[in-house]
Amino acid sequence: MDFQVTGLDKRKPDRPQCFRDQEEAEEAEDRQLLEPQAWRTYVEHRTALREFLTSDLSPQLLRRHHARVELLRRCSYHVEILPKHLALGDQNPPLLPHTVFQLVDPCKFQRMKKVGASQARIQLLLLGDLLEQLDGGRAALDALLESPDPQPFLAGWALVEQRLAGLLDVMDSFLAMMVPGRLHIKHRLVSDTGATKAPHIRLLLSTKMPVMFDRKESVAHQDWATLRWFVIIHPAAPEQFELRFKLLDPRTQQECLQRGIVPVAACSFDVHNLLPDRVYKFTVKRAESHTLVYEPWQDSLILHTRPGPPKAGPSRLGKPGCP
């Protein structure tokens, strides 16, 4: 027997009638406490605050910003040396980056790399602090919006407007700091050599996307393991990587040698001569570069090799009987 149901509204069900009646009763009570003009002002302010929390400071937007900051915490930071833009009427061709590196004082460049590392750390700390301010500001405004008493809401609206303006400034600072900026040079990195005038250069702090293991394709076998990794945004030029592995909880001095560092020019590698039924830790990162200044995170992976074939045990037939 078939049953047919008709007349159902396909829209999402509304809140129960008892709740709607309660809200309408509370709204009518609040309206009686205020003059008509004050009530209109109260409704306008609540609407403006609700729009701010659903657009400029929405939960979805904050979640995206949290994800972007977490990604930056996993990036590696590099310093780039570039020639400054040519001035109007300058007939000299611009220097290529590798040519500029040959002219830079190595000692001064190492000091600038330390400056770049400090700047990257400070940038990540400030981003986290600004994000906490945005989270806290939204929580406070959300609680104010849920407040049932309209009179304190109206009385403190001037402070609310100041807080809204302050949160917009915090958001602007946060977005501006998401992109690594220019490094400020206190001393010249390139000295004049005789009659040759030193070129004008600029230093930039750039990021490279993190290197991460492919956890579906990286597997351990009985005495070897297949490792696969990738970069979130595929680089334009081939990169060099460094794969590290070590046996966790070695039991003998010989087992302590179950570790190593392997340079790899691809995004995959097979590690052989592992022990069966043991746990290994693998770590991958970009190979050391003269432009690297800060690398706060490296991806690691724990794999357990498969057990080997069962060892032959003593015979269960027992000792032969006496003749």
C-alpha cells in the first residue's frame, strides 16, 4: 500500500509557536519601556550591529583568517635581494638577482638574515595577537547583541561605535601584515669598488609554502618504506628536499644506527634496510638555502613497518621414545 503525503511546506520549519510568542511578548515589553523615537533608534543600532557581525566580522571570515595564519606558521621564510626600480632616465640595465648576490658583503648579509628571522617571528606573533583581538571583539559584541535590556544598549552605543571602529582598524592591520614586507637596511650591503658605483638594492622577506607528506601514499612495508610529499602551491622551479628518518626506541647499539639524512631532488623516495615490526619517524623539509632565514615548522610522519615471517619454533613432537 502506498501512502501519499500532500500539503507539506518544503521550507525549513519555523521556531515553535511558544518561542515566537515569548519573543513577541518580550519585544512588546521592551517597547513599552522606551519612547517611540528611542525604540526606532534601538532597532536601527541592533540591525547595524548584527550586519557588522555577519559581514565584516563573521564567524566564517574569522575561520578563514585562522586557517591562513596557521598556514603562515608552517611556511619557510626567505630573503630576496632585488635591484631597485630604475630612476627616470637611467640607461643602465637592471642587475639580475644572482649578479647582485655576488656583490653583497657576506658578513652584512648574514646579519640581515638574522634581522629577517626576527621580523618573521614578530610578524607571526603580531598576527596571532591581532586575531585574538578580533575573536574577543566579536564575542563581546555578540554578547551585547543578545542582551535583553535595551536601555544599557542605547546608553553605551557611543562606546560600541568606538569598538566597531577599533575592530575595523585591527582588521586592516591584520590584512596588511599577512604579506611579508620589506626588510629595512641600516647599512649598505654592497660597497663601492673603485670607480664602479655600488648598485641600489632592496631586500624583501618572502614565504614558501610548506612541504607536507602525502599520508595516503606514504606507506611502510616489511623492511622498507615509500615516502611521498608535496608543496601546497607547486613551485615554478624544481626544488631540493631533505628527508630524515630514525628508528624510535632502539634496543641495541646497532639499532641506534637506524637513522639517516637523504638529499632528494624529487617528491618521493624509498627508504630500504629497515627493521620489521618497528616504528620509524620521517621528517621532510626543503634543503638548506643561502636565502633561508626562518623555518618554524617541519612535517613529520610516524610509520610502523610490517612484521616479518614467523620464526621457526621448536618441534612439538617431543623427544623420541627409547627403542
